[in-house]
Amino acid sequence: MSIISTGKGLNKYDVHICGNTIPTSQLNRHIGLKNKVLIVADDGIPKQHITKLKKLIKNKNVKVFIFKQGEKSKSFKTYQKITNQLFKYNFDRSDILIAFGGGVVGDLTGFCAATFLRGIKYIQIPTTLLSQVDSSVGGKTAINVPQGKNLIGSFYNPSYVLISTFFLQTLSDSQYKSGLGEVVKYAFIGNKRLKNIIQNNANKIVSKDENILKLIITESIKTKSKIVTLDEKESGIRAILNFGHTFGHAIEAHHKYKDISHGAAITLGMIIAARVSFYEGHISEKQLKNVIEIIDSLNLNSDFKKYKYSGLKKYMAADKKVSKGKLNLVLIDKNFKAFKTSNFNNKNILKAFS
Ligand SMILES: NC(=O)c1ccc[n+]([C@@H]2O[C@H](COP(=O)([O-])OP(=O)(O)OC[C@H]3O[C@@H](n4cnc5c(N)ncnc54)[C@H](O)[C@@H]3O)[C@@H](O)[C@H]2O)c1
Ligand SMILES: [Zn+2]
């Protein structure tokens, strides 16, 4: 089991990463024995996981709230349903929420915790690979509104994060690959050790080998944690976590957020961004090939050619990475370090798509 301490000052919290066996002492210490607990989950997580979690918790005042799975539930309506439960059970500031599921559950539950009585404790137990390596760490909580995704929210750290590879065994192939997209992102934006692990163990990653999963999750969290701790409110370096996301978000929007997972879209976005990096002279042809080889070795889709810049441009203009009318891109350099820039030749974007 590895433990990564993240966050700053009073907002510090531990992220525990374990294999298929889940240690419970820290979990129970964070939950406490006497206070009330509400587990929030969606109806897409296999029931056996909820039963298992309830068994691991010693506290006897545990309630479970389940909402309909899917991005649509990350709404005011579900927010109200959850907070209504908290009022119904007379939750106070000593009580605790547990977000048990993917990023939708985590973002929504985190936002309830951030705002209920101006803030109560919550624990993240992420169960998708994407939420394990990305959304459960960094304290971003949010709901969607008709005006856009994640536009209402706050930065509010959990008090504890527990990650077990056990839950990943039931994930769909597409969900698993979506999370792998974010894992390779950390390898491309600076985590050399992770890049080596992936290059040497692609088959084990594809077959969800417990030990390798533990390693790649730990390395991913190390990178995310380092970056978000340096820039808690996303005003600077945190932008490099968006490598592949400007093009990836445009691809998701082009598909109307259907038929393609977030990770699959950003994987294609990373290839396009790596190609821009190559045409801008920041990486060599060999390094560009290396990016694509890594993606292919994990059986992730690398076929970016069906997308045209002309078709995606309008979505990129609406992206929040456009500031003062100029598009910002996150590119990579020859040391596989990411950097944000608005200084590039538009012709190289066109070339990157061809
Ligand atoms: N806060 C952040 O920093 C951050 C970062 C990245 C993404 N996000 C958010 O995360 C969300 C996407 O998260 P996601 O990809 O985890 O999607 P998700 O939460 O919708 O989960 C995907 C599906 O997997 C199911 N599921 C969950 N655990 C399972 C398991 N162990 N076995 C089988 N099925 C399981 C869920 O029921 C759901 O149907 C988006 O809303 C996005 O905005 C937030
Ligand atoms: Zn992402």
C-alpha cells in the first residue's frame, strides 16, 4: 500500500492506494464511530461493491443514497436530493459524506460537502480508473448547468481518499480505457518513471494486473498531487494537466458528449497536441512516434485522422483555455515536459490534423 500526502496546511489529506485487499483501519479512523455517514453512489456501480463497503465500515449509522448513473445527474436536482437527505437525517458538521463511484459521484458529492452547512467532511472512494487517477484528487467539485459543464462548483479537498484496484475489475472496457488515457497523459507531461513502467508493462496493464495497476495509479497521483498542490486554484502550472484536452474537449463536443469517452477523446487530443509540438520543433519525429507507440501498446484508439480542424475549431473557440481572444495550447518538449503557450504558428495546427 502506498500513501501520498497531498494538499497544503489545514487542507492536507492522505491518498491511500492499495491492491485488491482493502485495509480498513485508516478508513474507520477517518469516518469515526459515533457520527452519521451517508454513502453516495450511482446505480451503475455493481451492488456487491456497496455491500462490501458497508461491511468494511464499523460505524453503524450508515445510510446509502443512490442516484441514476450518468453525467446528466451531475445537476442541481440531484444536489438537492442529496442535501435533502442530509436535512432529513439531521446531519451536522461532525457528520460525513462518502463519495463512492466515478467522477460524477465524486464531483457532485464533493460539492454537497463543500456547501452543506458551509462545509462538512467527505471521503472519496473512487471506483473508476479515471476517478482514481484524476478526479478524486485535487479538490475540484462541481455540478453541470444548462450553460455548461462544471460551471458551478468549488475547490474543496476531501479529508481522505481510499483507492483500491479491486473495484476496477468490474469496469467496462471503455471506462477502463478512458482512465488509461489520463494515465498516459501523466507519462507524457513529465512522469518519466510512469512512462518507463507503461513501456515495459503494456500487456499487464491491458490485463489489469493488480501490482502494475497499483504502480501506475500511484505514479499518476504523485504527478497530479504535485501539480495541484503547487497551484490549488488553477491559476498557473495546473494548466499542464490539460495536455490533450483543448483538442479532446472539441472532439467530445463534436460528438455531443455521446459515443466517445472523455479519455478516448483526450487520447486523440494528445496525439494532435504532440503533432503540433513536433511541427513547432519542440519534439523529434522519434519522440512523436514514441507517443503513438505507447498509446497503441495499450490498445487505445489513435486514429485522429477522421477529425478535421475546420470541424473542431468552433468548439475550441468556446474553450476556457482561450484567454484574451488567443488560444492557449499545452505542448510538450524534448524532455517530455509540458508547457502552456499561445505562441505557435496556426499552420502547424492544420498540419497536425493532416
Ligand atoms: N474534479 C476533477 O478534477 C475532475 C477531473 C476529471 C473528470 N472529472 C469529472 O468526472 C466525471 C467523469 O468521471 P468517470 O469517467 O469516472 O465517469 P462516471 O462517474 O460517469 O462513471 C462511469 C460509469 O462507471 C460506472 N461505475 C463506477 N464504478 C464502477 C465499477 N467499479 N465497476 C463498474 N462500473 C462502475 C458508473 O456507474 C458510471 O455509469 C465527469 O463528470 C468529469 O467532469 C472531474
Ligand atoms: Zn481529463
